[in-house]
Amino acid sequence: MKYLRKFESVQDLETVIASSEIGILGLAYDGSTPVMENKPTPPPAPVIKYTLTVYLDPDSGAGYVTGLEASYAANAVAEITAYDNSGFEFDHWENEDGDVIGNNRVLRYTVTSSCDIYAVYSIREVKWNLTASILPAGADSVCDVLGTGEKSQGSNATLEARCPSIYTFDHWELGGVNKGTTSSILVPNIQSDLNYTAVFRYINQDRTITVTSNDPSYGTVKIESSYHYTTSNTSLAITEVVDEATMTATPNSGYQFDGWYYNNEKVSSNAVYTFTLPEHSTDRTYTANFIEVQA
């Protein structure tokens, strides 16, 4: 049934038209007076939705994204974040034409149509540390191992133990397990941090310990040991690894003992000085320093 409204004047009609929220189908007249015929307001135009699809390159195992919605209105801004999986590192975003559209992990993309975009990853090269310890204590001051350092996952490396003649290489250890007796060893397919131990053996060296006086007229010196033999009262031949010896300084009349010195460094103030010769040492000379007694 049509609904007709009668207007009192043209001004009344214009006011209604200006403020009306309903559609106007047309005008009719009652005599010379216009009337308006109404119709229902048409439904709003449908909202256009677009789909944004994200792919991971080189494959889906490279990482994952968050923030992706099922659909977007025209000109909506999609905010998507890319994350890495182990072994990969996010690099950049590309559109379906292969153009770079972003380098940050967080992409803000204005959606104007349904399209595909790509989160591009690079393969992260995994590195592991290959290190080497040296035994026995003290050997590391003269022996070394070549081939240590940062290694790529899955790579092979070669360790080589080197030392001067006072040591000889004995074997390699890894986690307490003997891994070989050759000085050069292959470490295959590295998949973790590794610490090898190069074990050396000390080769006994013949050494001579000599004692002297800063002035023979000030006093006398001697050296002796129950384990070794003396070549004179002032020299001692050493042929074993751990060595103990006793040095004795006797001042002459008018002088007193000041101390024993080695390499210009005072090692004892005792006139009778018993000491253990450090392992792996070379020939040594100790000097007894005498000073004149002040009247």
C-alpha cells in the first residue's frame, strides 16, 4: 500500500527532502499541492574483501608468520611479522612479481587486491668451536696444536700436535676416550663444540746445576745430592725428571752470606738451601752472594 504525505507548502516539501533518510520514488499532486511518495531505503553496497596469502621461501620449514587475517577490506593495512626456525634467518619480503617490498621482519602492507607475498629466508650457517687442551701441565708453554677454531656444521677438520724435542706426542683424548696416537688426527662431520686433549710425554734431559760465588775470596760454595752425582763440588749432573739438591754457602772471615740468586733474582736467604729442580728445566747456575761485615 502506498503511503502518501500531503505537504502544506513547497517549502515544507523542500525541508523534508533535505532532511529525509528515506528514498524518494516520485512526487504527486493533490490539486495544485505536491505530495511525496516514499519507498524503502535500498541495502548498502556489499563490502569487497581481499585475500592475502603468505608463502615462505625456500620452504615452509624456514620459519613462520603471525598477524595474517582471513581477509581484508580494500586499502586495509595488513601487519605481518616473520620469525625464524633453527638453521634459517629472515632476509626480506617479496611480492608475487619478485619485487622486494620490505626488509624488516614486520611488514605493513596496504591491501588493494587479492595477492601472494613471500617471506624470503637465507640458510644460516651453523658454526661450532673446535678447541684443544695440552697435557701435562707446563707442556702448553712449549707445545701447541694447529687446526683449532670455528668450524662449519658438518665440516671436517684436521688437528696437528707439535712440540720441541724435550716432549714427544703420546695420544689424543676426547671426553676421556683415547682417539689415536698419531700427532695428526681427522675430526669428521662436526656437529657440536669439541675439545680435544693432546697428551705429550716429557723426554728426560741431562742437565747440570752449577753454584758459584760472587767473589771466591768472600766465601766458598758447594752442591750435593743423594740422588745424583757431582762432577765437582760446585756442579751436579741431573738425569731424572724430579730433582732435589742442597746448596751450601760458607762465608770467609770478615764476610757474611746474603742470599742465593738465580737470574739476578733472590731465591733464598738460607746459607744451606735445599730445593726441588722444576720439571722440564734446563741447565741452571745459582750464585751465592757474600757481603763484607761492617765494623
